Amino acid sequence: MSQNETATTTTTPATETAEKKEHGTLVDLIFDLGTEWATYGLGLAKSALEQGARTLERLAGSIDTLKKQLASKA
């Protein structure tokens, strides 16, 4: 190629479709990855809330026991 010639790239509809499909696939991949992380995070949140609820139930039982002990001494 000489200095006066310019390189031109031509895109065919097939190339454009392949590029759009590749971008679509990347978007789908990112979306799927985000969905998986959200599912994982929600599972962790559920476990944490369940554990917190069990802890509060034990605490409520301890407070009730203390209340009964104080009432019997009064």
C-alpha cells in the first residue's frame, strides 16, 4: 500500500450481526453474573436473618426466666 492509499474497512451485514450478537452475549453474561451474585447475597441475608431470629428467641427466653426469678423474690 502506498502513502496515497487509504485503508478502508467494510462491514457486511453478517459482520454487523456477529458484532451485535457478541455484544448481546457479553450483556447476557454480565446480566447472568449479576443475577447469580444477587441470588447468593439474598441467600446470605436469609441465613443471617434466620440466625438473628434464633438469637432473639433465646434472648427473649432468658429475659422471661429473669422476669420470673425477680417476680418470685418480690
